[in-house]
Amino acid sequence: MKKVLVVDDEYDIREILDDYLSACNVNVRTAENGEIAISVFEEFKPDLAIVDIQMSIMGGIEFSKKIMAENPDFPIVMITGYYNDYDIDEILALGVKEVVKKPLHLEQFYNSLQKYFT
């Protein structure tokens, strides 16, 4: 069973992704910010992280830098409702695999994640 860490400060987003991915036979853990997600990452050892860019306590970019410093090939997919506020090329240059604009279309989003479950 694949393991995914979902990091978002919006409770509803965490719950929707948890419910949907769990229904797709994915083991999911969630965290409400990057700081908590670091601990969950170390304990859970996920196959993939879905991370919101903008969070009040350690945002997605800082979280990604910390994780990728020790795990450079780890797949991180960023999600954001503020897509046009960021330099996407700069984020991808960090090693982030994709940046996806909210709102998510769950089935399409899940299908796009399949390439990271090899």
C-alpha cells in the first residue's frame, strides 16, 4: 500500500484528500503545517507528499527544502490556491515534481500522482 503525507493548513482540504486517497487504497497521514509534517515524515516514511505552498507555520517551500536536503529524490507535489503569486519555475528548481492549482479535480489529480508510485 502506498503512503502519502498531506500537508495543508485548511482542515477541509486535508480531510477531502484523506478520504479520497484512502478510498483509493492509499495509506494517508496529514499535518496542518510544515513543522508538524517534518515529524510525521520522519515517523511515517511516505512515498509521496502533497504540500500546500502557503501555510502560516513553515510553508510548503521551506518544508520541501528541509526534506529534499536529505532526500533529494523524494517526490513532493505542491498545491496552491495562489498559483499566480509564485514563480513556479523557481519552485520546480528546488526539486518539487509539480505545482497544482486548487481547486483540485480529485480523480484527475489522483491519476496524475500515479507516476510517483512506481
